[in-house]
Amino acid sequence: MSTLFNPLINGFHPDPSVVAVDGVYYLATSTFEYLPGIPIHRSTDFETWELIGHVATRPGQLAVEQVPTAGGAWAPTIRHRDGVFHLVISDAMGRGMLHFTAADAAGPWSDGDLILKADGSGSLDGIDPDIAWDADGTVYITFSGMILSGEHAGAHLGIQQVKVDLATHRALEEPRSLWSGTGGGFPEAPHLYEVDGRWYLMIAEGGTERGHGVSIARGDGPEGPFETAPHNPLVTARGTTRPVQNTGHGDLVIGPDGDWLCVLLGVRPRSMTRAFSALGRESFVTPVRWGADGWPEIDPVQLNPRPGTRTDIGFAADTPLDGEWIAVRALPTDHADLAARPGWLVLHADGTTLDDPRPVFVGRRQEHLTNAVTVRIDVSAGVGGLAVRYDEHFHIELEAGAGEVVARAAIAGLVQEWRTPLDGDVVDLHLESRRPVSDGVFTRTSDMFHLAATIGGERRELAEIDGRFLSSEVAESFTGRVIGVYAVDGDIAVLRWVAEGHDE
């Protein structure tokens, strides 16, 4: 019997989609403005998941270099047919709606073909595409009709569908409206399934915040008409005190024990009113049962975190960075120089800072609610340091160089700094996220950041910063916390990265 850990994938991994191929499971998630884009995790037992690659690993596959914050790779659907993996996704405010293919889910993936309107005038207007085939091989792209550009930007046309010729990637008809839920806001994330001769259309509605939920309808064919399930929403945490909130955006699969499962996104908020989700939207899983009436029932998501982890990373010129490293609107290899100083990761500043949309920054997702990262850096030739980032408006950093160490909180244009002198060039920087100390009645935040530096063998505590300001609800970001190293002047060199954390 498989143990269902929750989160299924820790840290910023929203909008999960899963496919089973010969007893192996492949799961894809959104990455927005980060690269490499669209990680693919693999498992044989739904317990242990391995990151095996990414869809977008080359320039041009996603046009995220200039997308606004929260744009980029939105909501993939991964499927497999006739020996080929298919992935459809919206490159929001970038290229548009795309179709990628690969013989191996680990990659390499294709450059991505734009899914065109019937008149060929450009990408279909919409997000969160799903791909499905009927018995005769007809391809259906079902999507959420949210318009992101032009004079009608912001309009929402509900759940729509077109038949598509994958040889030309052109729609064969104008979009038609399908079932758009039970009246909740932002009907999105449609997935279409044929189960025992019936077609089921599962969607998310209620928005990806506290009102989020999963609803379903069914019909005799992929085009409907669709009958609404009598017990929608199938799963939601709205109005509850459950530790996992915002549950929605689900995808169905038969699990390794032969039982059905639903992967979906959720958050783990803390505080008196469960108000602040430090890690953003993560991937979760929950059991599904089919009733005698032919309708699925989905269990509420149960929190079951994995044991804590420790990651100790050194660097070598002949060993590429592992796939967990990501960068903002750039590939990590655009910034991380492993050859300039063997045994060190060198970053070359280019005049940007963390206030800029494309900083010289490479990082890894914060995976645990209680988390500590230490880096040893040499700032003899520049200025830079260690930071936790939500976006260019919300970040906390420890910056060394020019004779001092500066702890800095940059929160929506408000900046506060704490300083200590730096003697020498090599310093250990410590960024820790700790559970807040309760006053015995109420806890009013998600966590507390503790920023410190070890200089000449002496640890100096610089600042304590309320973690709520780097939460999903405050930053209102679709991503999550990413902790990384950065450079703002000259060159900095990083010798070692150590991260450890747990979810107790």
C-alpha cells in the first residue's frame, strides 16, 4: 500500500498534471518566469519522486525573458499516446498556447508549436489547456477562455474547446463553450477523461485562493453536453480549518495499487487565521472513489509531510549544476560560472539588483516551513550574497562586500537595513526560517527569518524579519520562495551551499 505523502512535491510546484505510462508516473508543474521551465518528476510508487528533467531547457522554447511577473509557464497538461509524450501549456504573456512532444519525459522536448486559431492569425486565446483524443484519434484542446492581451484583456469566456490538427497545430473550428462549473469564479484547469464509456470534464473554480475547489460534469462524448455532478465541489477546503488550504486544480490518475488518485495544488498556511502561506502553492495528492452512480468522490487533502532533509552542495568545473537550480527569466547557466575558479560557483554582476526583473541570481526552492541555508562566499572581487525571493518587489537578503555585511528587507518599495563591519573576504551567511514563537494564545505570522553572518569564527545576528511579508497572500505571487545567491557588483564566488529543514 502506497504512503501518500503531502505535500507530494515540496515547495513551489503548482498546477500538477500527471500521466501513467507502463507503471511509471510522470508529473509536470508550472514555473512561471523561472527557468529551466516545467519540471518533470518521475515515480513508480507515488511515494518517492525524482526530478528527471525539464521541458524548457533552451532559449526560445518559452518566451519568459520579457514576461511580467506572474507571466510565463502556466498550468501544463501531460499525456502519452502511441509512444510519445505530449505536454500543452500556456506561455502567458509570452509565446501563447504551446504543444511540446518528447520520446522520453526526461527530454529533450521539442521547441514547442503554437496552437493556432482556425484562421491562423495567432495563438488560441486562453489558458490551462488540456489535450485528449477520442476513439477515432480526433484531438481536442479544452481550455479556460481567459483573454490575456488586446482590447478584451481580462475577459473570461468560461471553459472552451476546439478540435485541432496536430500536423499544422491549427484549430479546425471556432471555440465552443462547454460546461463552466457551478458559478464559482475563474473556471479553469479543465481536464477531459473517458471512463467506462462516459466523458468527464473536471475543472477548478473559485479562484486559486481560499475559494478554490474541484468540480466535475459528464456527458456521452468529449463535446458534451455535460451534466453537472450532484455533489460539487468534489474537493475544497473553503470555510474549513484544514491545514491544507486552496485545494484545487486537480488531475486524475489510477495509482500503483489500482485505486484512483487526484493530484492537485494547495498551500500550507500558518498564523491565527491561517492567513500566510510561506512556500506558495505546492503539489498534493488525495484518494478518489467512484460511486455506484458513476460519479467520483474525492477525499479532503490530508497533511502528511515527509521527514526533514539536508542538502550539502559543493561545486566543480566538470559537474553541472543539478536540476533544482533555477534562475529568473534566464537559465542558471547564464549566470553560474563553474570554470572561472575551479571548486567555486562564480557570479558576474551585470548592473542589476534583486529589485530588477532579471537579476544575477541562481537559487533553489524553499522546501520546508522550518528551513536554514548557509553559504560560504568570497567577496574579495565584488558585492553579493544570499537572498530569499518571491519577486522583484518582495525579497530579503544578506549582502557582503565593500567592508560590511548588510541584512536587508525589501517589501513593496519599503526597505530596512542592518549592518555590521566585515574584516576579510570570506564569510558565512546564514538565512533561517523558523516557526514563530506563540504568545500562548495567537500566532500572527507564518514564520520568522533570522539573518546572521559568521565572520572570523564569530556568528553575528543581524536581523529578525517577519516572514508573512514573503508569503503567497502578501506578495500575491503565483510562485513561491526561492533561496539563492546573487551578485550586484564585480564577481562573487560561492564555495559551499548547505540547506536543511523540516515541517514540524
